[in-house]
Amino acid sequence: MSDAVSTQGSIPPTQTERRNGLGRLIARSEVLRGYLMLSPAMIIMIIGVLMPFLILVAMSFWTRDGFDFDTTLTLTNYGRAIDEPIFGAFLARSFWVSGIATVATVLLCYPMAYYVAFHVHRNKMLWIIMMTLPFWTSYLLRVFAWKVILGYEGVINSSLLTAGVIEAPLEFLLYSQTAVIITLAHAWAAFAILPLYVSLEKIDRSLLEAAADLGDGPTKRFLRITLPLSLPGVISATFLIFIPTTGDYITPALLGGPDGAMIGNLIQLQFGAVNNWPMGATLSIILMLWIAAVALVFLFVTRKSKESLI
């Protein structure tokens, strides 16, 4: 009898029993349920982001050998990127142009988001849709539109000539850093308005009322309450604009000219006409590292500024 019991106890569980046991384990573990829900997104992130990034990192240590690639790991490309001043000049120009465009976009969009959050009491969603409506068109079409506006015989020059304000068309409007900054500021404005509006909308109005009761004026209330509490939106808007515009190559290629070319154009050239993919990968990795460093410095300065405001 005991032999029979021991024999039955050694029988492995069936597939149904294993499935039921796994289901009970998942039902009891909140961590497993969380990972199960995240697994589709994690798989997409690994396939679409992590794997290409790892390939890019590995390729940055290769070198070009004629029309082929030498897969021997070396730091030659990184040494060349550091030694040749052209790469540093393009990188510095990219950060300068992107930084100016980011600051201009945030400064222009903050009042718009502030007005909708604090002064519009009906149909706020309609206001948001109206502000973002121009950005429903293609990014490329908006760039071409600015090319028409800023052109030598464009809308601005034609209007100024007709009004007699200028005697000759303004040449600095197109194929310059000015054109790139204006176009980037307009093209990415929607990515600044939305996080700024959400951050301003979440501010507790009772705090502003309490500050007013204690004698604070509008300026002091803004500096002590509104601005510090809206900094998360400012930081989000800054990152959403600065990171992609630093590597943008479409706008500089169409509107920048020789003086407006950025690091993205140089990277695109390495992957395209030059056919030096390892060097293009190296420049991409260097750009990402610099962006990460600038982002960390910006977060540190923002945190210190927020503490001083409070």
C-alpha cells in the first residue's frame, strides 16, 4: 500500500496542473503581473531600441576598409573625432542652435499655456486643438513653408520691399542659423505647449489665493508658486525639444546653408555619400553622450534654481 502511495506521489504534474499552478503564482505576485503587462512594450523596446543601439556601439569601434568594414575593435574613430576640429565645430554649433531654439520655443509657448490654464474656463480642449492644429501637417511641409516665407523673394522680403522699409532683400533670413532656429522653434512648439499646459493646469489654485491673502503681488506669486510648480513641465518641454533638434538634419539641410549645417548633417553624410558607417556610428555615440551630459547638468541647475526659488 505504501509503495503505491509513493509511486503516485512521484507522478509529475500534468500540463493543466502546471498551467493552473503558474496562474495561481501570477495571481499572488503583483511583481509578476507587472512584468507580464510590461513584457510587450519591453520586447518592442529591446528589438527596436536596445538592439540597434548595441549594433551602433559595436560599429563605432570598426573602421572602413575600402568598400568594406574592418571589424577589428579599435578606438581610431574616436581619436579622429577628438583630433579633427571640424567634428567639434559641428557639435558646438548644433548645441548652440538647438539651445537657442529650445529657449525661444519654451519662452514663446509658456505664456500661451499659462493663458489657457489660468484664464480659459470653457472649451479648454478646443483651445489646445486650435494651438496644435498647424502641427498636424507634415514636418517636411512646414520646413518648405518657412523656406517660402524666408526666401530671397519670399513673403517677408516682398512685404518689406513693397512697404518701402528695405531697398534690397534681406539675405540673412534664409540659408543661415537664423532660419534654422526660427523653423525649429515653430516646428517643435507643440511639444512644448502640451507639457507646459499640463504642468500649469495641475497647480492648486488655493495656493495662489493664500499667497494673495498674505500680501504677495502677481509677480511674487508667479516667482514663488507658479514657476517652481511648473518646472516639471518646463523640464519636459526642454528635453522634448533639445534632444531631437540637436540631431536634426532636415531643417539645416534645407534652410541652413553652409553656416547652418549641424552635426546631424555630418552624420547623415557619413552614412550616405561617404559610406563610412563606423565614423557615422562614432559621431552618433559621441552626440548621445554629450546630450546626456548636458541633460544631467541642466537637471542639476534646475534643481538648485527650484530650491532657491522656494
